[in-house]
Amino acid sequence: MIEPWVDVQADIDAINRGEAIVDREKATAWTAGRLYGFHTDSGTSYPISGEGFIAMDQKQYSAFKQIIENNGLGPRSEVFLANSRHLTDEDRELVRRLWRIREQERGAE
């Protein structure tokens, strides 16, 4: 997930202007405290790590998708989170936090 304050377009523009530290062998670019990967065949970039990027593992991502399927962080989602034994309390809090970030961003549109 990308925090809403991250200006991804500005990062991509800096990469395209040659202002980033680029490792062509690893297909990565470092700019503004963030690491991006890129597909060498298409040039498509994707976030890897850094300020404003929040990494999710597969179980956290699956829980996040379940919240989407349940139309938000309501009673059904909370029951799902509570009953998901593979999630730790930290996983549950991260997923809730990411959902709130998503909703704040959607409200700003």
C-alpha cells in the first residue's frame, strides 16, 4: 500500500529525468527515500520499499481483500478478523489501519 501523501508521479518524473539512483542489473530505482522496481521490457514501475510504502504479506493482503468483499470494516469483517487464527493482533491492526487510509483517500476524491 502507498500512503496517500506519497507523490508517486513526482518520483516517476525524477526517475525519468535521471535524478534517481538506478541499478539496471537489479531493475531498481531509488528516489526521495523510496525504492521502485521496474520491468525492463515495459518500463512499468512498482513500489518496493521506503517512506510511505507499507508492505503487506499474503495473509494481510487476503484479510484486506476480505474487508473489501464485506463492503468495509463492519461487523462481518470484524468477525472475520477475530476468527482468522493465522492473523496476529499486529496483522489485524495493520489491516484496519490500511483500510482507514484507503477510506480517507477515497473520501478526498
